[in-house]
Amino acid sequence: MPISTHYDEALGIMEMRFEGRIGARELDAAVNAALSLARTTGARRLLADCAGLENGPSVADLYYLSAKVAAEGPDTWKDAIIRPKHSEAARDVVFWESTSLNRGLDVQVFPDRAQALAWLLA
């Protein structure tokens, strides 16, 4: 499965893992799953592990989905993203970070899990 989502009760965070190639529908479903999980658990922090992501949806799709998270997500949302190893996917993640920040979301990209978790849990 290219995207998995779960709640880590010990850390009190949602975690999503992205692998391979994903399309707009898959990412939309993952965003919906994260928003639903945030509502049911009360979680406001998300760790998005994109290290294995090869490429994703278009810039237009990312722009739309950041608007969706800003409109439908919790008032406070903190999203730590582990940078993909593939350069094309890394560009997409940096765009996601930028468009999300422009919408008032607290998003930051990190080179590894340790740094992402340290910021997320601070």
C-alpha cells in the first residue's frame, strides 16, 4: 500500500507513511483519513514519513489539498515531514510545506525521523 495512516497512542501523534508513486485520489483519501483520525483521537500532530516517496500528485492537487487541511483540519495543526530521497518528490514536499505555511499551518520538512519527532513533540 503506498500510504498508511495510524495513531501512535504512546506519542499522541498521527503517523502517515508514503511509499512509491501516489496519485491525487490516494493522497486525497489519506488526507481524509488523517482528518478523521484527528477528529476521533483529538490528535493535532502529524508525522509524515515521505522518505520512500518517489513522486506524487500535481502541484495543483497539492495546493487544493493544503486548502482542504486548512479549512477542515483542527485549529492547531503541526505537521513534521521526513524529506523524500527522490529529488522530484522532495520538490513536491517543499511545495506542500510552502503552500501549507501560506495557509497558516505549522509544517516543516526534516532530513530524518529523529529531527522531525524532536520538533513535533517540542
